[in-house]
Amino acid sequence: MTDIVDDPNMVPPEGGEEVAEPLRRAIGERYLTYALSTIMHRALPDARDGLKPVHRRILYAMRELRLSSSGGFRKSAKISGDVMGNYHPHGDAAIYDAMARLAQDFNVRYPLVDGQGNFGNIDGDNPAASRYTEARMTIVAEALLEGLDEDAVDFRDNYDGTLREPVVLPATFPNLLANGASGIAVGMATNIPPHNIAELCDACLHLIKTPDARDDTLLNYVPGPDFPTGGVIVEPPENIAQAYRTGRGSFRLRCKYEIEDLGRGQWQIVVTEIPYQVQKSKLIEKLAELIQTKKIPILGDVRDESADDIRLILEPRSKNVDPEVLMSMLYRNSDLEVRFSLNMNVLIDGVTPKVCSMKEVLRAFLDHRQEVLLRRSRHRMAKIDHRLEVLEGFIVAFLNLDRVIDIIRYDDDPKAALMRENWGIDHVRATSEADYVSPAPGEGELSEVQVDAILNMRLRSLRRLEEMELIRERDKLMEERADLEDLLADESLQWARIAEQIKETKKKFGKDYEGGARRTRFAEAGAVEEVPLEAMIDREPITVVCSQMGWIRAMTGHIDLNRELKFKDGDGPRFIFHAETTDRLLIFASNGRVYTVSAANLPGGRGMGEPLRLMVDLPNEAQIVDILIHKPGRKLLVASDAGNGFVVPEDDVLAQTRNGKQVLNVKDDERAVICKPVEGDHVAVVSQNGKFLVFPVSELPEMTRGKGVRLQKYNMARGRQGTLELDGGLSDLTTFNWEDGLKWSMGGDKTRHEPDMTPWLAKRASVGKKPPYGFPRDYKFS
């Protein structure tokens, strides 16, 4: 095979099947072909009828199968098979999925397919197989096809050239906006919400009356989308106007709920409408997850009591919970509120993709309706002309009945003889029923169409009464033809006729139509303040217990801290302190990170608890240094065993994720060992080799993250193997007020107080001196 090289001067060879061309050009042309096919024949809807090719072909195939809204059903497999075999050469699964969606009243505002059987549900369950379901068209689909037999639109060959299919449907209403559309093409996408037909008809009538109407004026008739699942739109009106003006934007859509009184102060929230395209089953799973993870502690339970309608029960944990606060938290953390994006990217005239405003989309529909009206009118005129020609022949036959019978009876070629005969046709044309006089035969010949009609006429029609009926029909048709001529010549008459048709459509699919009334309401979002987690938790006393192996639990109430507790074999107590369920705990680890855990999320005290490492992402090599109850506005002093540290505001160490927040940077051979609240104006530091140092807290920098500064100087000593090692290292530190002196524990209940710390006062990073008399041998302040 010929090698393909990227040479712009390469010329394709003549007289051969193999063609060499630049790789860039080959790939570019083929990708462009694919992109155009996706855009025009798959993903983007036509602005005129609002349908993609697959939906258009499904409706046309159902029409060919005579599946009218008042007729019988046919197997979905038969329908999808006909669509695939005749018009849409793609997978039958894709065709059936598209047809099934047209039958889902929770996905389509005005279903185009009337389904019988399992066509899926709002829980997200798939439809049954096509061999189990049946379908037919709805009255709405018939409105899209109205006039198809009257040359209303162009037809084209199907994919194999054996049949003809419509390029676009006549569409008596703006289906693009009524049912919406969504699709992803190559380099572009579309997402259009459904709207109310009656409101769209009002907007079209206004646009007919005032062609240069502003976009914002149309919002008086179409205030916003009308979703099949209802809900409440809380988007500000100015944002909605901007979205419809530019063709791009979004709408905030919330569920509809009511508060049900259960008596004795108890209540529950009943959700009756969920946002569009939200699967109820996944919504319930998310709500259950919020309860399990205690992300919304004031939510107690969720139940699904839905039958044919939606009924989700949300139970608060306490009757004292504010319903508005609960719903506000659910809006933020679940799909009870969603944002539906608007991207009105459609095909204008079925060819050009364009992001249109609502006015442009309605104008494209109205222009299409005008073209349909003109084509149907011309088609009707052609039918009338043909019928008038036949009627004139019938009238001639009645006026000259004996001669006609004679020719048919005795002539060898009656057709030719009838066409040669002179019948006085001009006089017949001028005759009307009012001044009817039997004309005498005169000049004029019958056409072939007239002769064929006479020869095919039934003998029972040879009555005087029938002759009068033909004259009345002729006069009526001539009057209709005159009206059609006036219509085709006058544009104002055309728009008046289109307005009448739109009014009929509004009456047909308006509020009296089942499901025609508006379902989605509008409301203001309201300003709901951010609710802190503590405000959603019942404040109760607990005792936090953390073992040496890192198992943590919360025991109800404030128990005696000296009480003997049960632990796993080989484990024992390490941290035991009183707290409340509204507290947040700060876990300081030896890797210098601070992890945040809500006390309300701690496991109960009936068992041994759970490993703290399962609640936060604490590495196995890191150890728990300290656990503190968070107090807003407080400051902490953090330090490593190498003697480096600094002061950090406690509010800055709060972590929002399981990963915690890095505060003290430590090297591989160092560990974070100290995290204590700053409760004085001076710092007392003691090293592992027994050096004691006091310096002001003001000498320490205040940082949010870093290595810090040196607190105390340590000498280097030569180890057993001759290597230089740090002689000492930080053992413990504390803060105190200079005026009060320093106190430390002597073991048990005994403490020692040193009022004057002047002998040990020096600058930060000094070596220090021997500790005060009576200082513990383990060099710990407590």
C-alpha cells in the first residue's frame, strides 16, 4: 500500500484505487465529515419542529403503521424494527430508547408516544424489552404530523433510496420549546428545558401582532420553563430574562414540599414534587447517606411513600428543628435543589447550528408555519382545480346525457369520441345554481381527465338531484379557490390564518387538556444564613475516651474521669476528658497535621469504639500527640522534638476534609510533640537533658504553617558509634503568667509553685539552666 506522508504538494495518482494524500488532510476531512453528521443528523434538534432525526423518523414510521391516538397499539419491537429497516440505519436499542423516552411523562412535558406496558419510571428503572411493550401516537404527535399529506414539507430519499421521508414535520406548535431537547455533538451541545404550550402560543400570537417585539416582552407570556415533574423555580427574574435573551443561562429548581402536622408538636416534611431529571431512588440514597454520615444531624429519617404520585417523608431529629433551616441544608447537600442549564443551540432551517434567543426560536417556528401554510394552500388549489375540471365534465355529461350514453354504447373508442365532441363547455362554466338554465351544446372539448371521470361514473349518479349537487359543489369550490388566491397574495391574511391555527392549538392543548395547566411554580429563594454545624446538633454532655492504640468513643454524660473502663487486650486509656456533642475535636499528630472531628460523629460508648484512623486519614507511621476541644479565638503553641515551634491561631487549624491540615512542618527524623493552648505571657521549656528555659511568648512568631523558630538550643554530642547526635531535644513546655509564677505537678494531688522565675529567664534559643528545685525527674510539667 502507498505510504501516506505529510506532503502538501502530493498529487493523487490517476487511474488507480489507491489514493495517497497528506495525513493531515485525510484525518481533517474525515473528522469534519463525522462532526457535521453528528451535529446535523444526530445531536441538535431542528428549530422548526424541535425534533432530532431519530424522533422524526419514529413518528413518521408510526404514522405509516396507522398507529393513531384513537387506534390500536402495536408491539414496540415492530415499530423500532420498521424505523431501523426503513429510515434509521442504527441500532434498534438506540431507537427503542428514544421512543421509550417520548412515552415517559416524567421526562417529556407533552408525550408524543402513548405507551402500554413498562416504559420506565422516575426511580430510574429501565423500560421493559421492546417485545413486551406496545405503543401508539398521542394526539400531540398527530398535531406535529398534521398536513403531511398536503405537501406541507419537503421529502427526501431514505438511506437506501427505496422510500421517502420528511425532512421536517409541519408542527402546529413550537415543539422545540414545548418538550425541550438535549444533546452533545462535536464541539457543541444543546440543553433546552420544556415549556407550557399555552404560554408559547400566547408568545407566538404577540410576535405575529408585533414582529419587532423585545425579548423581555415575551417573558410576560412565557415566564420560564414548565417542567413535567413540577417543582419551584427560584431563579431571579433578571437572570431568566438574560438567559432567554442570550440563549445561555441556568435555572435553580427546587422540590415542592409541605409541612404535615402530626399533632402534639410533632411534624414532618412531605416532598410532593422533585426537580426535573432527578432519579427518586438516587435522591433517597443521597438523603440516607446524609443521615448515616451525620452531615445534617437535624435530619432524623427519610421514607418513600410514593405510589402513582411523589411522596417523600423527611423526619426531623427533634420537633424543635426549624423546617426552613432543615430544607436549606438539604438544598445545599442534595438534589432537592438542582441547577438546570439552558443552551439553546439549534439548527436553523435544519442546516445551520446557532445559539438562539427565545424570540429567534419562535420566529423560526412562525416562518416555518408560514411556509407550511403556503404549501398547503397551493396543494389545496391544485386539488380544487383538478376537482373543478372533473365537475365541469360531469355537468357536461348531465346536460348531454343522451349523447354521452349513445357514444359510450355504440362507439368503438368511446374515450376518443367523447374527447372529439363539442359540448359548449364555456357556457357551462358561467352557469351557477341561482340562474341555472340548461345550456345548448356549443363549442368546447372535454379533457382526458374529464372523460376518464365520465367513463368511471356510476349509473346511480345519473339523477337530476345529483346534477344540482355537482353545481353546488362547483360553486363552493370556486369560492374556496378565490379565498386561497387572496390568501396567497396577501401576507396579512396569511398571518391572520396562522394566528387562528395557533389559537386552535392553544384551545386544544391549553388548560382544558389533561396536563395542560402549568406545573412549575415560581418563588423567591430567600436569604438563608449559613447554619453552623453546632446549631444543628442537640447539645448533650459526653465523655470522650481515646485509648493508647487510637480507639475512640463517646460515653453519654460526664462520668468520673478516674473510673475504670474496659479496653481491648493490650490496650489502655490515654485521653479521657469531658466534652459536649456540639464540640469539635482537634487531633494533633506527630506528622504535624491537625485533624478535625465532630464530637457528634464519635461512636457510642457501649463498645470499644472505632479506630480514629478510620475517621480521618491518619498515616500508620504517625502517632496521636494530643486531642483538644476547639475553642474559637484561642491560640496554640506547636513544637517539634528538635525544639522548633511557633504560635498558630486555633481557627486556622480547623480542617474541612479527612486529610486534615498541615500546620507544623517536620523533617523525616523529627516529630511533632507539643500542641498546647497559650494561657499566659511567658513560655517555660525543658529539654530531655534537663535544661530549663523561660522566655516571653512575644518572642515567638504567629504563623498558620511552617517550621517555626528555635525555642531552645541543644548541643551536639558524639554517640557510641562516633556520629554526632543531638544532646537532648525538647521534652515539654508550658505557658504561664509572669506575675503568677509557675506551677507544676509533683504526682498525685501535689503541686509545687515557684513564684519568681527570674533565674531561668533568658532570650529564646538559649541553652537554659538546671530546673527549679523539686521539678519532676521525667522533665514533664504534668
